[in-house]
Amino acid sequence: MKNIIATVQEFTEPAFRDRAVTAARGDAPFDILIAGGTLVDMGTGELRPADIGIVGPMIASVHEAGSRSDAARIIDAKGAFISPGLIDTHMHIESSMVTPAIYAATVLPHGVTTVVWDPHEFGNVHGVDGVRWAVEAVKPLPLRAVVLAPSCVPSAPGLEVAGADFDVSAVEEMLFWPKIGGLAEVMNMRGVIDREPRMSAIVQAALVSEKLVCGHARGLAGPDLAAFMAAGVTSDHELVSGADLLSKLRAGLTIELRGSHDHLLPEFVEALKTLGHLPQTVTLCTDDVFPDDLVSGGGLDDVVRRLVHYGMKPEWALQAATLNASVRIGRADLGLIAAGRRADIVVFEDLDDFRARHVLASGTPVAHDGAMAIEAAAIDSSPLRDSVKLKPLTAEDFKLSATAKKVRLATIDRPRFTNWGETVADVTDGYVVPPEGTTLIAVTHRHGRADSRTRLGFLTGWGRWKGAFATTLAHDSHNLTVFGSDPADMAAAANAVIGAGGGMAVAIDGKVVALLPLPLSGLVSEAPMEEVAEGFRNIRSAMDRVVDWQPPYLVFKACFGVTLACNPGPHQTDRGIADVTSGRLLESPILEILE
């Protein structure tokens, strides 16, 4: 097998170009000929018969079907459709809870050949060393990864403490690494809009580097959106409606249309149909995909498939996932099947289910019929271990003490798009009795950079819990986060996670009923993909016994974003209840002693 890294150098070597040009002229055979298929032409939108000749990592010729047969190997594409490899413009490998090598081996057989990876989860736990590990981890992979420099570690400085703190000097250092393709999603929206020195300097460093500046513009419109863009941010994936999509397209943002919020996709498709064409600034992304979903549905191919099932033209969905994406990331060698382009190619069985028959990356056949044809090499993971720096907790850690008979409490209302709320609670034996209709949330700093006293909060709109859930995967600072109604259950789940070196656990009636160890950074595992997926399915199943979900907002995934303090509204962090919009931080939810 030819080394994938070597093909990067060959792509620009004159001697290699000579060989490709000679084959294109017809004076030498191709290395590979893809014959008999229908080309999905991203330039014209046509579906047309064509054969593709490949030399090394390059497409040497796109020519009339059947006109040539001189090749060392012929790939039969009869009855199938030929597309450029899919490009995921915004994602986090860590959300799939596996290492980059395992992730690559999972998505390549589905036709995903390039990802734009923001490793801010590793950055939040391990700092610059975590991002450096991410860069090294993708170098030997057949999956191309454009790695971005995390912009907001932590996502809300002063309101939370992560495992690191990236000031402008740290971000500048990463931006100068050759493998870093730009600045990852700028989540501290208020910091950018209000021209706070920290975020202004970080965005400016990216502008000076002349690399991508990616955004996270949840809820921004009008003057705030204009200010965010004027600062230098050029993309967004945090769409909340079809109207929001059109507004941001009209504003000039590149859209990373994400598949992780499926309930919004039909509305997005209808909104785009009103335009009568697909804007060049629409790309696709997965953002976060859990391991069981990755195994059962796929990666970016699943987003393409769902968009088509919701009524989008297949040619549009593929254009967004290929040519539009390549333009966005500044890779003129990708996204189009044409002579001189890189041979990242997928042969899909059809344009409905998008099952990949063959996948090539830089001209190397890497997968066929849903299975890898080569190995995705892993690197040493020992730098990611021992990240949970906590001693076992007790039930007392999940009780709120008060020297009173009755108190007024602040609450966090709604699973998403949170609001401040208030309620009154009784105090019994020195502890606040959780009011009816509330769910406890506890966040404990686990990185060893601040005190690890557990901070408690009260959620409303989260249903009636019959157990507890603990996780060290909690966006974006990834502190130990525990939900529940009974302190004994919460302590049991928390200690199971601490003992595993990170991960997730569910406890019911004081007993742990499901545990998924994630010992690398408290985020990922080196176990096989199917094993991790099965472990996560067990967690999901156990959680169905704990609480009745009410989509689209009260869903299991909401448990991982309730600590995302960069979003508007109150969020629980390891420092207390934080609101980035107002800058408010309550160390305790007790607002007032009433009796």
C-alpha cells in the first residue's frame, strides 16, 4: 500500500505531473480506471456517463465512457454514481467517543474522505498538548483532517474553569503550525461583539494568519450578527430555524448545515427550495455524532441521505458536501472530479441511500462495500490518560446546605434556550429539599486547576428523574457533571465514572446499572467502535428508565450541553450558575433566606 502521506508530496512533484500528463494524453496507462458509472458533475449539476482515469493521487482524465481501457486496475462502477469524497466542514471526533484512527476507519467506508476537526474537547482537557496530540494522531490516517486551533478554551472565561486557558499567545502558537487550517468555532459571541480584549486579540491573530475564522452564531441577528461578522467571523452552524438560515445566508455567512439537529432539517430544506438554487455558501457538517449513531447511520453521508429524504435534490446535497465545502476550506484540489484534482472519490450505489461501493483517498482504494481495505494507524494514547483528578464523592456532596427553614432559589428553566427562574424550597435537617418539578445538576471541577467543591443547581422542565446520570463528557470544559433526584444515586454514578478514569454511568436505587469507561481524556476510548457503540446504547437504554424524554428539546443529548456556558442564558458550571449574556455568576442557587 502506498503511504497516504507520500501522496501529498507527489501531488506537487514535477516528475509525478509528467506521468499524469502523459497518461492523460493517452501515451501511458492509468494506474486506476473507474469505468461504467454515472458522474455526478458538481460543476454543472449534470448526471452523465463518464470514466475517470487516475494516476497516483491525481485524477488524470475524465473522458467518454468506454473510450479507454488501459489501466493497471479497473474499478467497475456500472449502475453506480461517482462523486467526489465527502467533506465534513465542522466536527468533533471526540463526540464519537473513539480515537481518530477508529473514527477514520468508521467513516471512510461511508465515503467521507475529509473532515474539518475542531479538537477543542482535547484542548479543554489537556491544553495545547491535547491539540498537538490531535495533530499527530491524524498525520498517518487515510482520512484527511484539517485541524483547527480551538478559539475558546474555556468557552466562557471567568464563568468556568477547564483543564487549560488559551490566551492569544497559545492560539498564535497553534495557528503557525502547518497542519492547523484556521481558528475553530468562535463561541464567545459576546466577547467578540463587545470587543473584549481577549477575544479581539484571538480573532485578530487568525486574521493575520490568513486562515479560516469559523463561527458559532447561536441566536445572533441584526446589529449583533453584523458586528460578529465585521470582527472577522465567516461561518455558522448554530441555526435555529429556516428563517435563521436564510437570514445568515443573506448576511454572507458560509453555512455549515449540521445533521445533529434532525428536527430542523426539513425546515432548512424547504427554506432553500424557496431560493430555487443551492447557494455556494451552503456546506454540510455533522458537528457531534454519538458512537451508536455513527455505527448505525454513518457520518456526513447520513446528513446527505436525510436531506435527500426530506426533499433536497441529491445533486444539491452532494454539491454542498463536496465542491462548496472545498471552496470554503480553500482546497482547490478537492471537491470536483476533474483532471488535475485529487482523487478523493466515492462510487455510490444510488442517490437515495448513498451506500458506498468503493472509496478512494488520494488515489488509493481505502474501502469497498462498507469495509476498510487498509489499516488506519493509531498513535500512542498514553498522554491522554489520568485526566480525572478527583477523589470519590459522597451523597453529602450532592446536597445543598442551608441554615434556615425556607429559601428562595434560582433555577435553570428549560433544557435548551435556558431562562432564569425562581422557586421557594423548604429546608430539612440543614439541607434544601429539592422543590417538586426540579432536577438536581451538580458540576465538579476535575482537572486539578481549581477547587473541586461540587456546585449544585436546580433544573426545571427536565421531567421526573428515577435515578442519576454522571458524565465527564460535558461541553465544553468537560468537568464531572451529574444529574438526578437522589444524592445516593448521584454519588454512585459519579464514583463509577471517577473509578473508570472518565466516562458515563447511570445509577438507579443506589446501584450502577450501566457504565461506559472513557479513560482517554475522560472523553474517548481505544476499544473497538462496535464495543463503544454498544456501551453507549446501554447508557441510552438505562437513561430511558430514569427519565421520560420529550423531544425535540428534552432528549438525552441535552445532558451534554447544559453546561455550555458560552450560550445565552443560565448554565451550570464548576463555578456556579453562569450567564454569559449578563456576566452573572451565582456560586450558590440560594437567592434569599426566607425563614
